[in-house]
Amino acid sequence: MAGSTSVVVAALFANGAIAILKFLGYLATGSPSMLSETYHSISDTGNQVFLLIGIRDSKRDETQSHPFGYGKSQFFYSFLVSVMLFGIAGWESAKHGYDALMHPGHGGGGEALFLLGFEIEPVLVNVAILLGAIAFESYAFLKANAELRRQMEEYEWSGLVEAFRETSDVTTLTAFTEDTVALVGAMLALVGIGLTELTGNELFDAGAALLIGILLMGFAIALAWENKRLLIGESVPMDEEQALRNIVKNDPRVVHIDHFRASYVGPEKLLVALDVSFDPELDTEELDDHISEIEAELKAADERVHFVYIEPEL
């Protein structure tokens, strides 16, 4: 949890500063891709606020109305981020880029700027801002990547694709995704503005804005899908379930496992419920003690196991 929080806080400060700089760059130059990048960074800043709310909410203790805690708050707020902020920013960016493609020459800007008595070309303003954005985003990306790599090593995931598919830490996943998209978006804007400056053709800048919007909407759909699987109660991967199942199955006093269920109730927080047939010679007191021992073994084997319910069967 601490790793996720530091990742989000780093991204919040970086994106907030970048959003202001990009908007100033758009006001100064009228570049369509700079406006798209402004939408992008504003959405990223809002993302971090929602993610921090989710982290704070998920730390609340279990209550009668929420017996398994509030861990799924992070799933909800991450879903909200993907649908509302990523989607809206992507749509607005793509729409603005499309309008600029259909109606070139209405971008505004283009006149020389004066700062402290020096004349500065507008394109240099945008380039400086985007290079600064790339530097800030690289810092945030490295923090998110380090946390995701730590999880990959801990759970022995083969790569980013498996991590994206298997992780329950959607906060880190969302931060990593948006930092990646932010870096790619800033580079696209830089290329679009550079080509427009070299060729005099504004369609390159407008095209970059459209691509940034499409990129945002694409990742919005991917993130929404990943959060959906956790919101509706996805089970743990089969290999991890089998490892937990084997702990119970190999117990000498267990005759048979009738049912085994393991599902996420929060980021890296598992609920495990079992129906188990025990040795019929166990009396009630021995059975209770043995169930407690199995619960302790499951929690010791996987730190994500927070709740264990074992129903003895005849």
C-alpha cells in the first residue's frame, strides 16, 4: 500500500505542474497538440486525486455493513478514472485534433513572443515545455515501474502482460499506464509540432492531437476492462489457487476438499472459503484447533490472504 501511495503522490505533483505549463504553451502558441496534451495532463492530475481517495477509503476497518472492509474502493475509483477522466480527456483530445485536421489554419498563435526583452519563437516554447514534461513524466514512470517490477518479482509473473492481467493492485497499474501514455503522448506532440515547424504544414500538429486522443481512449477501455474483472469478484489465478489448495489437501487430517473459493476483496487482499471433509475421528475441540491451524498456514503461505472461512463437512 505504501508503494502505491508514493507512486500516486509523485505522479500528482508531476502532472499538476505539467498541466499548467502545457496550458500556458497552448495559450501562447495555439498548437492543437498542446491543447490535447493539456487535456491529457489535467485528466492525469484528476486521476491521482481519485486514486488517493480510493487508497484512503480502502484503509477503513471492517464494519457490520462492510464485513470484508473497503478494499474494493480502489477498484471503483480506478474504474472511475478509466471511464470518466481517461475517456473524457481522450474524446476531447481526439475531437480537437479532428477539428484541426478538417479546418486547418485556425490554431491561432504563430507570432513571436517576447520574454524579458528577448524574442522567442512559439515553437521553442512548446518544445521546452514538452521536454520538461517528458522529464517529469519519466520520474513518475520510473517510480511506478519500480513498484510494478517489485510485484512481478514477488509473484513471479513472466512480464508486463501477465502483470497487467493478474495484478490486484489497480492503483499502481493505473499510475503505470497513465505515465506510459503520458510519455508517448508528449513525444507524439513533440514530433507533430516539430514536423509542422519544418514543413509549414499544420496537419502534422493536428494529426498528433488526434493520435493522442485515440491513445487515451484505447487505454481507457483497457483499464476499464481490467477493473471490471476485480469489481465483479474475479478469483485468483489457477496456479496461485492450486498452491493454497495444496496446503489444505496435504494436511494429514483432511480427507477431501469439497469446494475451494478464493477471490479478491481489495488490492492484494484475498478471501478464501472452503468446504472440507476432515477425519471423522476428530472431536469438536480437535476440529476447531485444526481449522485454526490451517487458517494460520494459509495466511503464512500468502500474505494476501486476509480472510479464511473453513466449513467442515461430514
